[in-house]
Amino acid sequence: MDVFGSNILYGYDIKCAFEKILLCSTLGDSAKRLNVQGVVPTFHGHAHNRLCQLQHHSKHKLGAGLEDFETCE
């Protein structure tokens, strides 16, 4: 994470679950300090419940632009 710097936005199919794991890991402090944030990719968003979609879906994330986060899978 230090290589890429701060304000990293990544897409991951199970980001909603992964975020909890990341923040509890040894990388948690670095992730918070560097403002690492994730989104659930557009295609996978429909499989998540509405609350999860509102919190984690890429279309609700400021700065995500038009990226669908499905390109490199």
C-alpha cells in the first residue's frame, strides 16, 4: 500500500466482507492511514442486499467515475 500512496480505491466481489478482515489484520492501521477504500463491482452488486449496495456499490462511491471494476478479473 505504501508503494501506491494514499486514497486507493479498489473493487472486490466480496468487499463488504473483506473490509472487516482487512481492518482487523496487521494492515488495518496502514489501510486507515492511507485511506484505502473499496467497492463491490457493478456486475456483482445485484447479489448483495440493499443496505450493502448503498454502502459498498461502485455507483454510490464518489470518485469511482464510470469504472465498473470488472475489467481485471
